[in-house]
Amino acid sequence: MNNETSNDVLDRILLERRTHRRFKQDIPSDEMIVDIIHAGLHAPFAAAAVGNDKDYFRRFFVIRKDSETMAAVIPLIFGEVMRTITDLEDAMAKNQELQVQAAGFMNRLAMMKRMGSVPGVGTAPLTIIAAEKKGIPPVEQQSLAHCMENMWLKATDLGLGFQLVSITAQMADNEEFCKVLGLEIGKWALMGCAIGYPVEELPPSIRPPAEEVITWLK
Ligand SMILES: Cc1cc2nc3c(=O)[nH]c(=O)nc-3n(C[C@H](O)[C@H](O)[C@H](O)COP(=O)(O)O)c2cc1C
């Protein structure tokens, strides 16, 4: 008999949520994808910034591996990585503090340049891009983070692996990329994720005990 309470279930899913970076070829069903997007749609949104819940403040785009659309976006995203490297190199050359701060990010970009590809882009059976209407104040990336977390938890419960692809955010100002999605450039913020059946099971996430990071204020 399963005595798991809804609270136990929630705790289990929270700990099972991991970043998966290797996916099987098997394609998750359309029903699963719709369920994941349903979860994303129910994440909070910044009502005061973008209007009301009857407005289409959030959109989703599903791109399949090896599709015509994926073939179009792969070089656009890689081009963005190359541009970021050039811009960051210029900025770092003039700023010593930035050289230290951005070293880790620069290493990651340099790794992508060497590989000739961006991790998570076209590597999973499915890529989902969420778009959030820009508003005032500009909190659309925060809204997208809530949306992605809901999708991530739903994917976890469905036994699917999930990888955030944060370079997607930078594509919001790329005219050709927005054209592929049919979005007006400058009006939307973007975030993306790769989804598929994971190659390997990952252990539950490990974090410090909550007591170690809490300050109880009087
Ligand atoms: C804002 C944000 C951006 C991230 N971007 C990426 C990404 O582009 N690619 C990736 O593989 N993981 C990305 N991650 C996943 C983190 O690396 C991961 O959550 C962290 O290492 C902890 O591992 P866990 O998710 O398995 O608990 C991102 C996470 C956050 C919160």
C-alpha cells in the first residue's frame, strides 16, 4: 500500500528534479508535451506588468530534433555564441574586474566554440521555447523562470529529463530567430529547455541542510 501523502509526493518531485544533459532518441508523446506546457502556463505571471490573464502574455514553441525549424535555429544560436565571445573579449580587454568575473562564463563559451555546438540545442528530441511579453517593470525573465520551474517539475513527474538552455534568452533580440518563431522583435523575452527521456537516472539533488543557510531574524 502506498501511504505517500501529497506533501511527500511534492517533496519527492522537488528532490528528483535534476538537470539532464543526455537524452534517448525516444520521442515523448504530444500529450506529455501539452501537459508540460499546461504546467508552464499555470506558473505566476507579472499581472501588473503585462496586463490580465485573458491576454496572450505567454506563448510556447515546440521544436523537434532534426526538423526544418531546428536546422534553421542551430546556426542562429551558434552565431549568437560567437558574437557574445567577441563582445565579451572586447569588454574584458578594457576591464580587469570583468576579466575575473566573466572568466567562468568565457570558458563555457570557448568550450562551445571548440565543440562547434551549443549544449542542449538540437540534442534532445524536443526543445520548448517559452516567450513572455515584455512589460513595465521589466520582470519577464523572472516570470519565465517560474514558468520553466513548473515545466521542469511536471517533466520530472512524467519521467522525462529536462535541461535549461539559457542562451535562448539572448535570441530575443535576434531578428531572424524571432522571424522563425513568428514573434515581433523587441516585444518578447525568451527562455528555452531541452526535453526527452534521460539516458541515465540521476540521484536526488544535494543541497546544504536548510538550517545552515537560515538566519532567523528577531
Ligand atoms: C538561470 C539558470 C540558467 C541555467 N542555464 C543552463 C544552461 O544553459 N545549460 C545547462 O545545461 N544547465 C543550465 N542550468 C542548470 C544548472 O546548471 C543546474 O540547475 C545546477 O547545476 C544544479 O543542478 P540540478 O539542476 O541538477 O540540481 C541553469 C540553471 C539556472 C537556474
